[in-house]
Amino acid sequence: MLRTLITKTAKRCNITATTTTRSFSSSHTFDLSGKFEVHNLPFEEGTTEVPCESPEISATTDREELMHCLREMMTIRRMELTCDKLYKDKFIRGFCHLYDGQEAIATGMMAALTNEDALIGTYRCHGHQLVRGDTVEAILAEMFGFSQGSSKGKGGSMHLYRKDTNFFGGAGIVGAQVPLGAGLAFAAKYNAKEGELMNVGVTMYGDGAANQGQNWEAANMSKLWGLPTIFVCENNQYGMGTSIERSSAITNYYKQGGVAIPGIKCDGMDYLAVRECFKYCKEYSGSGNGPIYVELNTYRYHGHSMSDPGTTYRNRDEIGAVRESRDPIETVKNYLIEAGWSDEKELKQLQKTITKEVNQAAEKAKQGTLPEMQELHTDIYDDGTGKSEIPKFVRMPVYEHSVGV
Ligand SMILES: Cc1ncc(C[n+]2csc(CCOP(=O)(O)OP(=O)(O)O)c2C)c(N)n1
Ligand SMILES: [Mg+2]
């Protein structure tokens, strides 16, 4: 079922990789069977059988695409490890949540979406900001609190945004961004052009937020109004200091739509699987079928935040086993080697280059400056005239209008 729908999507989106001009770089098709589970997807036309649970599917790609995504994922990983060090060295302070382990999600998602598809997510947002077009230098400058940073030094690690590529940011309040994502999907539908695939609103949250009441309110409205909302749970197996089994009565987050909204569970450690999953979802929601749930099965290597060593509620063996068997960067390297498109030597060299680039970006970011005092007020109040003057009273009563004055 999913295979059929994805094949159709692939055709319509014209994603079948073609042979490129480089001698060794023909396309290759990789088997993705076992990487998906589906829930309540529509039946194939003319049939009423239950959709198959473990579809066998495949993905076609080429060297250029895999080298590009590897570079991006390695950059995210190196940036996060640099943050870890800079935090310990007290260059970065306050909240800081790292994304190492989850790189295939940000990268794979963007291989299927465009910057016109609005995206909103959690405080664990460094990777999303990078794939939406920001630089390592600006992201690190933001974490240092410098005015050269992505949010002019006023947001920090949790509040990266990028207006020009429709990334509506990292949100600090667990689950609060989910209804905003439905609002972004509403805007996409409102602005849709007749006969064209709609842009979608992607609203991301962690497993720890999956049982928030507001999620269902947003899902219900999305379904009733036929909004192109993609509800994406990055299930990294843990919330803050606790596991999904201890915090959630139902851990099949892709089934949360019950009979109303379908869902897909996808291997979130595999770039190609994530890409295929989002191609399908974009086609499904963008063509007017309403919302869909996605659960990405992933893992975070670091603790929840920098103040969490991450080893009190899980053990080092478990982390080591994931690194060993499911690491998203190693998975892409293996694809490259399997297709005969690269070798250990080239991949080691790439890693060296990226380490150097990120180190240089960090050094440059350190040269930044703190925001001016007046910046405290800019972008805070919008009076609708473009002047954004701060009113004398924001919350206080107008005394002249008060009875008895
Ligand atoms: C409404 C609310 N409650 C509690 C918190 C504190 N808090 C921050 S992150 C977090 C856990 C979230 O875990 P999850 O959704 O799985 O995301 P992950 O950090 O694993 O990416 C909690 C309880 C918060 N920020 N907001
Ligand atoms: Mg989690």
C-alpha cells in the first residue's frame, strides 16, 4: 500500500534519480523494507483490505545527494559536539539541548520539503535551523548571546528562527508549538493556489509532549478543516529523565489519530527512509487529504540538556549499542560504500574538512559582540504601524478613564 502510494508520489514529484555526468555516479536503489509501519492509511482504490503493516519499499538516489546529506549531517554532529565543549568551557550558558543522534531527521525531511513548507519545532532546534539555511557561525553566535547570532543574541539555543525560510523556531514550552503548527497549515491552505499541491505545516514535538491535550485539539481542528498539518513526533525514547514506557500509556505515537487520522512510523535514523516518508506525507496532506501523524524512531546521544548527564535513567551500553548499529551518519556512509560511490579514505577526509570548517566558524563566532541595550525593546512590541514604539502603558489601566479619577 505505502509502496504504491510512494511510487505514485515519486512519479508526481519527479524524484527518480537520473544518471549524472560523473563517471561513477549512476543512480542506485536501496531496499527500505522494515523501515515503516503504517496506521489507517487510505485503502487502495477499489479495494477494502487493511493496509499492509510492514511495506517493502525502496528509495533511489545518487552519489551527489548522499554526499550532500552526509556533509550536512556531519556538520550538525560536529556543531553539537562543539557546543558541548563550549558549554563546558562556559562560552555557552543557560539551556542547551543537543541534536546529535537525530541528524537524519532534519536532513531527510528537507530532502522532501521546500522552504515554502512551514516548520515549527522544539527547543532541540540547532539542526533544523541549519537545514533551513543558517550558518554554523550564526547559530553559535546566538548561543554566545551575540548580536551577530540567528536571533540577534536574544533567543539563545532554544529560540533559533529563520523567517525567510519559514522556520518558525524552537519553542521552550513543551507542546506549545503544536497548535501553532496547525495554524501554519491553516495559512498554507488559505494561500493555496487552485490545482497546485499545497504547502504543508510541519509541527514537531518530542515523545514527552505527545500526550499534551493541546496536540489533540490541534489535530481535531486540522481534520475538521482539512488542513495540511504534518504532526511529527521525534521519538528519541526519553523525555526529561524518564523513558517513554514510564511516561506514556501508549507508545505507538503514530497511531494517536485513532480512526480519524492516519499515521506512519519511520526509522528516523535512516536518511532515505525519512526522505521517503516526508515525500509521501507532503503528497498526502498537500493534495487535500488533511493531516497525518508521523513518528520518527530515533535516539539522542546526549542527555536531555547540558545539565543532564543522560546516564542515570539509561545505561552506557544502550547508547553504545545504538551508536554501533543504527548511527545515522554511519548508515549514509554504508549506503555510499555499498553503491561503490565512496571509500573510507574519502569519508575520513570529508570528516576532517568538516571539523576544520566548524572550528573556524566557532572561532569567528567568538569575535561577536553583545547586543546594544536598546535591542532589549526591538521586536518585542509591534503597534501595527511599523514604528513599533513602546506604549507608555502595556498592561496598566488608563487612569484618566477610571471611575472616580
Ligand atoms: C509545559 C512544560 N512542561 C515541562 C517543561 C520542562 N521540560 C522541558 S523538555 C521536557 C521533556 C520533553 O521531552 P520530549 O518531548 O521527549 O523531547 P526531547 O527533549 O526528548 O527532545 C520537559 C518536561 C516545559 N518546558 N514545558
Ligand atoms: Mg524525547
